[in-house]
Amino acid sequence: MARIFSAMLMLVATPLIAGAQQAPGAAGGGGAPEASTHRVVVGETLWGLAYRYYGDPFHWPTIYEANRGEIEDPHWIYPEEQFVIPGSPNQPPRPFPSESAPPESGDPAWVGDVSVRAPGSVPEAPSDPQPNGRRNRPSLLSHTPDYRTVFFDTSPVEYGAVLSAGRRDWLVVPRDAFYASEWLAVSPASAPRIGQVAAFHNILEKEHERLSAKNFDRLRVSLPDNAGVSIGDQLVAYRPVQRVRGMGTIMRPTGRLIVSRMESGGAIAVVTAEFDRVQVGDLVDRLPAFSLRPGTYPARVNSDVEGVIVGFGNPQELYGHGDVAFISIGRDAGLVLGDELEVRPPGGDGMWPADAVGRVQVLRVDDYRASVRIIGVENPVFVEGARVRLVGKMPS
């Protein structure tokens, strides 16, 4: 009997000993994270893989650079391809919602960055009827995104006899409207810069005569040794276009870049957004800080802060929503990002009319001037010399 018990004990213990030998350091090795592998399935992208494994989709160049032998074009990856996923000391792999453990009763389930409660956990509508005799529909969303996409549904919804739309906090100035806005510099030489687009990097032979870069193209950016740029930093490319008499030179952003590799004398950067034609010779600077937060809106004010329109970012015959203009006041008048101004025709008797004929919003500000975008047009009054007055002030 003792022999039989010993034999059974050995059968149970042998796999455990072998497993321990095959996973040395599994219990607290403490070293740098090792690279893992991932087999591609239908519908996956480098953007999505970077979000899953690093928690930030903008780290997709890390996966791309580690698998250059497998990936011919970062736009396209295919099922059954197997990629190396370099380890990340800062972020553990981010599981997809389907891989997450089911939430406890009453806890929200996370879908991307949105928490959704099961129908059973949503508070019941009040038993007391609303004034119109109906109940308002409860919302299933308990998280508000910090920006709107093209898929944001702004249409009202009808529930019974109630016509309503859900309210979400939003950015009063879209990020890309801020980044893409033209601005004025005293001269091209005075514009801030840390480098310049030197060349296209590894473009196909048939495209060797291409004059501008597209999204996901890679550029070689020349940088001084003391630029302080590292992998993952975001940059903006821009170029001078023309002068505004007495005010300076228009600088037009052409694209947003992210550094994917450092090299001697510069870096390789990937185009992540196009604002204009990104070309060799464009100047490069760090992406300006965007300070707005969702839910912060300008308050109506009665102000005597006034100025005039002195030029436009892209001169043309008529101007409409989204076009950029330059005005003669800036930080000296207390303007900040998101402030709103009414517009009236040039000249007049000095009295401000009761009804404004245009409206603009501040995008970029320097000491004595500002870039604004048109957000309201009732009459074609957007000409040089048109007067502006502050009517909406962002909280300080």
C-alpha cells in the first residue's frame, strides 16, 4: 500500500517540478519586461494593438519598428501575421472588454473608455409622472468623453411626448482647429522652431517625385543635439506664407508629427494629421500646449474691449464658418483661448448695434494680436477693418 501511495505522489509532483523548471524567475524576477507576441485577427490595426498593449494608440510606431520585416505598409496588417510586442515598463497590456471579468452586480462594465451599466443596474425612472404625464428616459452612459468625433449623435431623441437631447460636456474649441490655425509672427526668422523637415524617409521608388507627405508617411527631421526631443514627442510642421501689412508674417501649420526614432542629427517622425501640404523645408516646432478642458464655456459679458480685423489666414473673396482671421488685440486686452467677439462692419457712428452681424472665437493669442475663427455669419462683413468687441469671456 505504501508503494502505491508513493507512486501516486510522484505522478502528481512531477508536472509541478517540471513547470517550475520551465518558468524560472516567474515569481518575482524583477527584470525588464520581456517582449511578447501577438497573432493578428480580422479587423485589427496597429493603432488598436498599441491601445491594447500600451494604453495609448499613439505608440503604434513602437510595434511597427519592431516588426519592419513583417509589415510592408503600416496602413495594412493581415490576419495570421505574428508580431513581436516590445515590453512596456509603464503600461500593462490593456484587455479588450470581452476579455475582462464580468462586473459585480451594480458595477459598470467598461467598453473602451465608456462605462455602461446593465439594464438591471440602471436606476428606475421616478414613479411620479412628469408634468406632461410621461417618464423621462434614463441614460445608460455614466462617462463623458473629453472630445467629440464625427460619430457623435447630436440629433434629439423622442420618448413618448418628450423631445429632448442628452447633454454632454464638450470642448468649446476643437483641438485640431487650434493646432491647424494660422498665426502671425513678426518675421519668419522670429518664429519659434527646433528643426526642419529634411527629407521623406523610405518612400517607394515610384513615388520619388512626390512633393508632399500623407498621413502615416515618415519624415526625416533635422534637429540640433540640444533640442531635447525624444521618442513619442509630438511636433508641428509649418511654413511662412505671406505678410500682413504692419502686423507680421502669416505662419501656416501643415501637419502634426510624432517622433518614432532618434537618429544622429535628427529624428524620424510620422505624420499623424495633415492640415496642409507637408513638404520638405517646412519648419518644425514642438506641438503647442492645449489647455482647454471639456465643460468650460465662455460667459456673456458687457465689455468695452474692442479691436479690428487686420487680415485673414487664407485671403479670399468671401469668408464663412471656420475661416481664420487676425485681430489687432491680444493678451494686452486680456484675450485667452475660447473667448468670443462680435463683429460689425467698419466705420459707423461709433455706436455698437444691438444685433451683431458676425461672431468669432479666439484660437491663438500673442501679446498684441490674436488668431480667431469665424463661428457665426449673418452678413458678409468679414473684411479688413471690420470691428470686433469682446462679448464672451472664458473663466480664468
